[in-house]
Amino acid sequence: MRIPYRFLLITIFLFFSVLLPVVLLAQDTEFQSIHVVEQQYYKTHPIPSDTPLIKQSKNKTNVHLKEGKMIFGYHPYWMNNSWGDYRWDLITDLCYFSYEVDASSGMPLTTNDFENAAVIDTALANGSRVHLCVTLFSGHANFFGNPQARKTLNKQIVHLVKTRGIQGVNIDFEAVPSSQAVSLTSYIHELRQCLDSAVPTCLLSMATPAVNWNNTFELNDLAQDVDFFMVMAYDYYWNLSTTAGPVSPLYPMETSYPYNVSQTIEYYLSEGVEKSKLLLGVPYYGRVWPVTQPEAPAPTRGSGNAVTYRNVRNNPTFFSWNNRRMNYPSRSIYYAYLANGWNHCFIDEAQTLLYKYQRVIASDLKGIGIWALGYDMGYDELWDAIQQAFSENGGLLCQDTLFDAGGSMMNPTFFVAQDLKILPNYPGPYSLKLFDLNLQNSKINIFDIQQPTGIPLSTVWPGTDSISLSNENGFYITFEDTDINPQANYSLTWSCPSAAIFEQNISPNLEIFFNPLLNQIQIQYSPTSLNLKLIQIYNLNGQEIFSTRPSGQQPYILNLTDNLPSGIYIVRLIYDSIALNKKLLLLSK
């Protein structure tokens, strides 16, 4: 049985930060995505005026991404010259947001200066492909029912693609009623034919929802015409959520709410979408709600606001060591603070983004999409996470754990035949452990990754609780149904030799956090009755790089005198009778 973890939050701080726009819907509780909310906001509010200094150190780097992987980032027009802070070597595709469609005519309500935007020329000069995002957030029946409007929009798109010399078009049609599902599919087919005739090399993509409510998006049919889907795997918890929660949970935070990133990936695969056509959208923003208690999950006391990663980092009082907490079931970070009562801010950081990137790599998806570029302006760590995961020399971490779409909290809601590739970016042999298994009318095959269609290293059948094995070349894992109503619950952990052993403390009793601002490591373990004698830190080569005998009260604060390179480290806590090992992902400033 999967049991939810709970943690006590006892920290206090005063919050001040520039917030992203939020639409307060007193009467209308219809969901609106962050794309819609922000587009509406900037129609009536000033555009941010700050312009970053161009960081030449960024532009001089020459990182090569893994062949075939796509790093797709939205550049909203309101981000102005934030592109001066972009790592162009880590952006394969930039998408300009947006051409806003007049539903009655197909002409643009505005192109938001797409024709003259310097970011387009800069992206092209740096070898990035450029896409134009075309948005339609209302009036869908009028547009789809008007052949002339559709034809006009197609002509306008072709004209802009040709005149600007760009490579793609991204269709972001949201709030489409289910009654218009067939019409949406038909329009995408029309647009595909038009592009093939006029600009046959032009890529066609769609921004699609994390949850396909009412099956409005006929994914299998749409996949015949689009080159890829940019899945908006965020807004799982939004402004009017009654519980404060992660914008983009990798796994469920609550047993009553199954929607999460892993489930979204498995849903798209179950609909027949090829993994090579899936980009996982990730948020560079979070949300803040007033809540009833310090501990997550917490009921909200009112509507929430959106806040960028940069806003959080720019506020040293908010970005506080004492306020930072981890919700382990969902793999999410949040900050708890007092300001007219308790408040929670859930925000993705490099650590939690890397967890998602592990899923993208293991599932061999096309890549990631970012909403939005510039929301981390002035900070490098989110770029570093992309480089660590997707560069030629990057890949899976030396040790990590993946769950089915139910995470550690609940059973998955459906079964999907899929495969996972486990090949860490470190020397083997590798250890693999599958546990918490509950297979029904299904089986799991584990292959040598170099012989994925040969004889399996092992086959797991119903009735097996766990299995452990090792292999020099990594693992290729397949999930197959053997009868109707299949089910496959699993937890999967891998490890490199340098990681020594699997984490001995799987429960959340041992908490280790790294604070890049202060170059400190914080360690807390319960029960406190155990006598902690020694704390050691090892790198993945087995070298001891830090050792101390703790003194004073918990949490133990380790002040690192040297800036350690980004990477995975093993923290060992030695007690009178036991020794605990825990991996630590460290991302330097």
C-alpha cells in the first residue's frame, strides 16, 4: 500500500515579490491556462521595461546537444530584450508568442511586432529554428465555420513564414469546446496541406493540454498532420485550485487528485502519439496561494497568483533556506511563510526540473518546451540543468528512481505499453531494482540496452514483489499487456558503481538540501534520539571531499569552503549502530 508522506513546516518569512498577472474570476470558474492569462493581462498592463546586459560568457559557450533532441522555448513579446540572457547553444527552437487571430476574419488582431522583433534575427543568426505561435482562445465556432477566415489565416501564416525566413508554426488554440473537436482536426489538416504546398519544409506543431478534457483534441488523428506536440505539462494546480499544489507535479501530491506529468506522458503514448513527437512543456513560473496551514497539501484561503522563477530568486527574503520545503511524493519544491496567515509558493527549480528531464530521457521523448524564456533572467542554474541532461556529455543521473504514473501515493489510473531506457551517463556496470510491483495481466521485460529485441535479461510476471539485477550496458525495459484489463504498478531505481549502494533511507526522515546562495548543505534527520557521530560527503569517484563531526542542534549546517562542481554526491551519516547514505544533487551558482 502506498502511503502519503507528511512533513511539518515551521518556518516564517515576509513575502514581497513582483507577481505575474492573474485573472480573478469571481463568477466564472472556467480554467484558463497561463498562456491565456498572461496574454490577456498584457493587453491592459505595461510591458516589463528592464533589459538585461548581454552575458558574453553565455554566448561564447559551445555546448552540443544530443542529436535529435529539441529544446523549444516560447519567447512572449512582453519579454522584450530578455533574449540577451539566453543560452543560444541550448535552444534548438524559439517560438515567438504570438499572432493573435481575429476569429471572424483570420486576420491578425495583432502580431505583436513579429515582423520587426530583433529576437527573431538573433535566433536565426545563432542557428536556432524559429516558429510563430498562432493563438485563438475564443470564437472557435465562428472561425472553424468560416471557410474564408480559415483560408485567410493560412495565407497570412505562409506570408509570414516566407518573409521572415522562419522554420515553423505552432498552433495554440485553447478553450476549444468539445463540439468543435472534429472541426479543429479538420483545420489542422487544411493548414498542413497549405504548408506542404507553399513551404513544404515548414514544421507544424501544436500546444496541447496536460489533461485532454472531453477528448477535445483528437490526438491520434492530429498526429498524422503535426510534426510534434508541445504538451503544456503545467497548470495542474492553478489560480482557483482549492488546494495549493505544484504547477507541474511529476507524480501525484494527493490521493484524490491523480493528474501529474507522468500520467500526461503515458496518456499521450496510450493515444498512439509517437514518443518522437512529444515535447514535455516545463514551467519557469510558480504559483502562490494563501493557505490554512504550513504543511502541504493545504486548503487555499483564496485565489492564487503566478510568479516567475526570477521573481523568487530576486527576493532573498523569499528565497530563504528556512522556508524551502520538499513535497516528496510529487517531487516538488515549495516555500511556506506567514503574511496575513500562512502562504505557499510552489516553484520548479533546477532540482525538480532535472527529475522531469530524467523522465524525458528514460521515455526517449523528443525533448522539452519552456514557458517561458526570460522568466529566469539573470540566473544560470536552469540553463545548467538543461546542459546536464541534454548535452552530448549529459544524460541520466548516476542514481535516481522512477515510478509509474501513480507515484508513491496511489495506483496508476490506466496501463500503457511503453519502454524505458536506463543508461546513466557514467561508467557501468549498473544496478537495477524494481520494487513495489503489482502486475495484473501484464509483464515486464528487462533487456540489455544493446540488444533490446533479443533474449531478455529477465521477465517479471504477476506475483513478483521485487527484482534486482546488474548489467554492464544499461537496461531497456518494456511493459506489455498479456490479457484484458492489464495493470502494472512499479517503482524503479538504478545506480552506478560509484553510487555505492541504493539509498538506505527511502523514507523522508532524512532531509538534505543545498542552498546555492550561501554555499551550504542542510541536514536534518529524525528521530533525533540517534547519536550522529560523523557526516561525510563523497564524489562519484569515491573520494571523500568533506568530513565533519556534527555539533549543536538540528538542522546541521555544513558551510562548504569550496565551490564544488555541479553533479551528484553521496552524503553518509554515521551513527552508533547504522550508516545512512543519501544522494545529493548539487548545482553550483
